[in-house]
Amino acid sequence: MRCIKCRQPAAVEVRRHHSAFCPEHFIEFFDNQVRRAVHDEKMFSPEDRILVAVSGGKDSLALWDVLLRFGYQATGLHINLGIPGYSDLSQEKTEAFARDRGAELIIVDLEADYGVTVEDFKRGSERTPCSACGLSKRYIFNKVALEQGFDVVATGHNLDDEAATLLGNLIHWQDGYLIRQGPVLPAGYPNLVKKVKPLYRLAEREIAAYAVLRGIDYVLDECPNAVGARSLLYKEALNLIEQHSPGAKQNLYLGFLQKGRKLISAAEERPQLVECERCGMPTTAQVCSFCRLMERVRIRLRRSKPEPVAPPAAR
Ligand code: Q46
Ligand code: ZN
Ligand code: ZN
């Protein structure tokens, strides 16, 4: 197989584009996909301060890497979730990446800053750990961006993630989520920072290839809580279809963005957001989901702790 640009031996095949590239031209292809995403969806401009949500995995580090190479003001935000055997290594890899590139990095530690870890969510919430974790991450990304004056939050969601989420939303006909699904979530309300996904045009294996070619040292292991997640099942199903029909994943997601979204948003009713009476963040209820989650987890944790032994009576 040869590079379609220079006829040198190819390093990466991109079947859905009927293409193959040498390392140099693959990076060029990758860059073009990111530039196109940023431009077409009007994600941000060179003046904007971007907060990149960095887990230490390939997608978020590749995103941070490409934005820094393009010269954007991209600061990383890593949240240590307190997951044994995973979180500390993720933080180390993120810190090493930032150090090597002289990039600015903000760290939030869920346990030190909020008094809980994702492990506590398993005992203290009726949500699945991933649902509580996802909710907390979104809340913290928004809060940090708001408090520190960032214009936009960027996440490393790729084509596989977005297609799998879309499939899940379609299977369960989650019309509320379908309306909001897309590579840009505009600010729209006070206290809500714009969210963007600049890697939505790139498949997971293309991002892995980019990370390897760029020498990015990322956490290889998935979070242990991801095992058995529905999203992985949807990804597997889509990969099977993709094997037999290259481009199916892209057609599903990009087709949804071009056609499906219009149909759904024609009937859109925007939810009315108000300020959470405890923390001031936007919510559809009186108290936001994050504050309710924290309250429940803390109460249950307190209850599950053994009663303190009464001190001996003073003589
Ligand atoms: S970190 Fe958190 Fe993920 Fe781990 S607990 Fe689930 S949501 S799987 S991206
Ligand atoms: Zn080439
Ligand atoms: Zn709140």
C-alpha cells in the first residue's frame, strides 16, 4: 500500500476515505480534519482562551497536542477522579506531557477539593459510577472555565464516541439528548461556557495512529469502570458494520449533523435554565444535579461510617 500523496510506503490506511498515507501526509490529513472541524463549526478563534479537558488518554492528549501545534492558547484541565490503579497514572502522564511542552495545566482533585471520589459514587449514589463521574466532570470543566475566564472548553470526543452516543440516543429515542448532540454546545445561558469537540471528524484508530506518530505517551488502559459500559457495546456494533461497509460510521454521524439535526431542531423546545440555588450554576431544577449528587453521596457515606466510640466518662 502506498501513500496517495507521495507514493512512499503507507503507514496508515483510512478506508472510509479510500486513502492511505505515509507518516508525514497522515499528519497533514489529521490536521486538515481538525482545521475543518474548527472552521465549519465555528468552534473558536486564535484570540480565544481554550480549556482542554485532559484525561491522560490518547484522544485528549492528541487534541491538546494539535491545538498547541496550531498556536492556540490551550490550557489543560485534568481531574483526578480517585480511581485506584488508574487515576494517579493518568495524572502522571498528563503532567509529563505538559512539562515536555511547557504547557499550562490545571489539576482538580475530586477527593481533596470535593471530599469524594468516583469510588464513593458506587456506594453513595443510585446513578452508575460513569453517570455520576460524567456529570461531575462536566460540572467541574464548566466551573473552572467560568471562574478562570476561558472562552471555550474542548474535549477529545472522536467520531467513534459520537456515533456510539448517537446510536444509543436513537435506540432509546432520547429526543432531549438528540437535540443537543453535536460538536458544539453553545454557551447560550449565563454561567454556561461553550463546549466543542474538535476531533469529531476523526476515528479512534486514526487518533491512536496520530498519538504514536507524534510520540505521545498516553495511558493505554481504559478506566476499570468502562468495562461493560453500553457505549462499548455500541462501538463494537458500529465497528462490525464499518468492517463490512467502510464509511458507515461517518455517514451515520455526519449525516445526522447535516440532516437529522435539522429535522429534530425544527421541533425543538429549549429547556428553561435557572440558577442553582446552592451553587449558582445553570440547571433546569431548583438545585442542580451536581449539588444533589454531592449531598446524597455525603449523607450515605456519613451513614455507612461506624459510629464513633464514646469517650470514657471523665472522673
Ligand atoms: S472515567 Fe468516569 Fe469514564 Fe471511568 S468512571 Fe466511567 S466516566 S469510564 S470516560
Ligand atoms: Zn506521503
Ligand atoms: Zn448546584
